[in-house]
Amino acid sequence: MQFIAGIDEAGRGPLAGPVSVGVVAIPSNFSKKFFKGIKDSKQLTLEERELWFSLATGARKRGELDFHVALVSEKMIDKRGISFAIRLGIKRCLTKLRVKEDSQIFLDGSLKAPENFKHQLTVIKGDEKIPVISLASIVAKVTRDRKMVKLSKKFPKYHFHTHKGYGTLAHRQALAKYGSTGIHRLTFLKNLTVRAKV
């Protein structure tokens, strides 16, 4: 059966935590009714994103679609750069889902799949225009947000559960006061002149 895959990422810009890549694979005859009301993850509330994640999980259990999220660590981001980390996440997801090379793939923004996937199309604001990309953005963001909430319990002074590692004023103030942690992207902190704590 021919499949269609949507790909998006969450967490490209934060100062801490992994980048999250989501891939959703649907059969070509997938019901469009499933996507009614879906939006880009950034345009949804926390509750709405969790609802869509639950719907996607239920559909996966029923064998109607499949999805996978790859979290690529801050250490890999520091070592090879954010673009490499995202490409690695895309490759991991496509491999995990066993997406065939002749599948139609839609990607958001400036993302690219490996070159062996011949039928790929990158769409500016694809997460707003193409429902399967919207769902990929949702599963990527929900997975990463849940990870940051867990990390907030380990590093309570940084309040990761509220800002998810983005460079908010509260986060930057915590960095200035306490220094960085083992989950911070040190290459992203250079312009902030924040030194890592030993």
C-alpha cells in the first residue's frame, strides 16, 4: 500500500533540551475526516494538542496510521549542529516506521528527507496547510513538552515546565543566577555569556 508521510520538528530554538522530530505515516486512502479542525501545534492550546495526540495514539492502536518521534539530544546538537540533529531525527523516524523510498513525503519549512526519498516536497508553513504535517508538528511538540516537564522536576530552579527551555526572561535570569545544566545547549549559550557550572 502506498503511504504518505508528514514531517515536522519542535524545539529548534530553545536553549535547553533535545530537538524533537515527528513523522506521521498514513495510507493514501486515509479518511480526511480524521483531520477536521486540525491546526499547526503552535495554534493549539495545551489541551487541544493533548487531545490530538490521544486521537493519533488511538488511530495507531487501530492500525489506521503510524507515527514516531525522535528526540535528538542537546549533546548531539552541540557536537554536530541543530540542522544535523534534525536530519538525524528525520532519518531515525523514517527508518523506525519503515517508510518506503517511493512514498510521498511532505515536510515543513526548510526540512529535507534523505535524498533516497525521491517524492518529497518541502512546503513553507506546511504545518498550517497540510494536515499530516500538522499532526507531525503536534506529536513532536507534545513529546518534547512532556520531556521538558520531566526535566523540570530534576532541575526545579529553571522552571522548564513553563517555558520548555526557550530563552524567556525567566530562563535567562535563572541561567545568570545558577549557570547552565547538563541539558543546556552550550553552543546556544555563547551569546548569552553564561558559563557552565562544574
